[in-house]
Amino acid sequence: MADPDKGIAAGGKIRVDKWLWYSRTVKSRTLAQGLIKAGKVRVNNSRISSPSRMVEVDDVLTITLARQIRILKIVDVGTRRGPAPEAQMLYEDLSPPPPKRDAALRPARQAVREEGAGRPTKKERRALSRFRQDAGQEI
């Protein structure tokens, strides 16, 4: 028989929104329900639209989060939302590694300028001010 308080069926099944919360994939069940209703969760390659969909061991979830796609294979349904190491025992992460950043997208390094060319940098202006103060000149 199903346990209505836990959301876990007798056959080792659990609501997908509750499992996402147990596995710490999302911060709250409300966020999990929003992801599911927005069509950003797939179970075994079929899009789901109901947070009450039951999932079980060996189901594969494909979840589209902010800037990444996570592919999680359910290893255990879990019984509570425990600490992170316990939550990581609930799934096997099949997600591909993130793509390498292109060198063109990296921030540019600061340009090097020759001594005495152009305006002084802030560091050079401060050194010049300290020099003038030590020499007794007003700024």
C-alpha cells in the first residue's frame, strides 16, 4: 500500500518532484514542480508535465537547469532529504562534462605599456604623490 505522507508507493516508486528535492537537484518542491510544469524534465526520454508522475530505480531523468543539462540515473528512491553526501547516493550522474571555454571568450589580459608612454597609471600616480610629499612639495 502507498504511504500518502511520504509520497512513496509500495513498489519502490516516488513522486518525481519529491525525488528531485530529496536528491538536492532543486532547493524546494515548489521549484521542482515549476521545472516539471515548464517541460524541463524528461523521464526515460519522454517529457512529463505532472509533478505527481511516479519514478523508480533505473529511470533516467534529463533535467534542464539554468545553463546546464543534467542526466541522472536513479539508483535509490530515498526516504528523506538528507545531507548532500547522502543525496548523491540517490543517483548516478551521466551528464557530459561541460564544454571547454574558447580562448576568444576569456577575458583579455591587461595591456603592458612601456615606461613613460601615455598617462601614468593609478599606481604610478600614487607613487608620484608620495615622492612629492616626501620632497616637501604641495600637490
